[in-house]
Amino acid sequence: MAAGAGVTTASIPARRSLMVQRLRQGGIRDGRVLAAMAALPREVFVPASLAHHAYEDFALEIGDGQTISQPSVVARITELAAVKGSDRVLEIGTGSGYQAAVLAHLARFVFTVERIPRLAEGARTRLAELGLRNVTVQVMDGSLGWRARAPFDVIIVSAAAPAVPGVLKEQLAEGGRLVVPVGDLKRQELVRIVRQGDEFAQSQHGPAGFVPLVGREGFR
């Protein structure tokens, strides 16, 4: 794939290395998360006109009113999810596919759902071109999870929900982790849920800013 306007092939490794360095300095400690992000060409997940911003730490528009989250948010959410190599992971809100690609480096299987067909098809193509065969992309209402593929060891929601969707908690395996931004359309709090039998331990992990989760269990 072409590097995109303003980004030379030679500059990409240096930019990616600097991004990982900033993530480490910002408090990301999970070496597997850092290694996954160091391995992935983030520039292919953003529009070509924005490729020169691919390794900077802010969200970028990808069309259809959606964004790709800044690297620090992707790293923080992934670290909170504590993904293991044997895990089955559900991601809600595929977007351009970057978060799913990071997860694919860490988990056994990744299932990712997107409500906008154009974005889902683009993500499917990118993931296949990168040789990430353990990812399945589906167009559906992600706010309902993916019951046919449940239970999941990890569920990551890459969009803001007005409350923690109960249907997602139900689809967690024993010991499963759910990470979701919860709040209104302007500001959310990053919430982590851990399933312990029929109980769900909840903790908060700082402010977040995401596009809304649209669907039956999200914003309508």
C-alpha cells in the first residue's frame, strides 16, 4: 500500500517508534500491547490525505461521521482489557479496523461488528491484506453484541454508550472483561466490567471522548 501524501516510506518506522515511545512514557506498561502497535502500519487505516497524521496522538475522521481513536486511547483500552493469547474477543465499532488489528495480534480470535457497510468492507479488506486471518468482520447492530458467537473473554466497545449495555455483560465468559466508554454525547468515563459468576465488578478509568454507539442498546 502507498504511504500516503506527506509520508515517506523511510519516515514511517521512525514515526511509529516515536508513537510507541510516547505511549510508554504515557504509562502504558503492557509489552504485548506496545509490540502490537509497533508492528502495525497505522497509516493504512486512515484516509490517504491524513496519513501524515497517522502516528500523532489525536483522533482522525474516517468518513460517515466516524473516527479512528488516537493511539493512546487504543493502547489504554487494550491494556485494560488484559487480552490473552487464548482469548475470544468481541469488538463493537470496527471503523477502519485498527483496534481489531491490534487485538488480532494479541488474541486467538477477534469478532468485530460495524453498522456501516462501507466501513466494514474497507476494514475487512485492510485486515486481509495485512494477513490477519483470525478476525471476522460483520455488519450488524453492535449494541446487541453477537450472541451467536458468545461467550467472549473480552468485549471492547469503540463507541460511547449511555449506560453499560446489559446484553453485553450477559455475553461475557466467566472472568471476562468488558471495556466501554459510558456517558452522554459530549463526555464519557471509561468503564471496566469483570464478570465473576453472576456478579459484575465495575471500575472507572478516566474520561474519554467517543462517537456515539448507535443501536437498540445505545443512542437511537
